[in-house]
Amino acid sequence: MEMKSILIKDTTKEEREQIVKSSLECGGGCENCSSCWLGGGNPWDIYQDYIDGKKEIREINMEYMEKYRQDRQIH
């Protein structure tokens, strides 16, 4: 199976919403979630700029890690 590009230029807003939704499916559900294991905020808010076509997922993930890893050695 060939993987489709997730870049903004290759996706529609609806596709980006589905990409984020399927990526966040950890099995536990988002209700009462501490926003994933780093506690960095609502996952939908974090990825809204990707959904809106403003920033690529890679950029958001890099910013998130810089902001929330708090000098922990996380790779």
C-alpha cells in the first residue's frame, strides 16, 4: 500500500482533519485526557494550524517538543 503525502499542498482541509483524528487515536479517547503524555494542551488546538493549512505537522511537532520537553532527553 502506497502512503499518500500528508503535506498541506497535497491534502484538503477535510483530509487534514482526518489525518489528525486518526493520528490521535491512542485507544483511550480524548475525554478527560491530560493531552497526551507530555500534558501540552488540547491536541485539536495543537494541530489546528495544520488543519487550517498554516503549518506542516513536522513544524508543529518540533515546536511542541521544544516547548514541552523541559530539558528531558526525549527523542
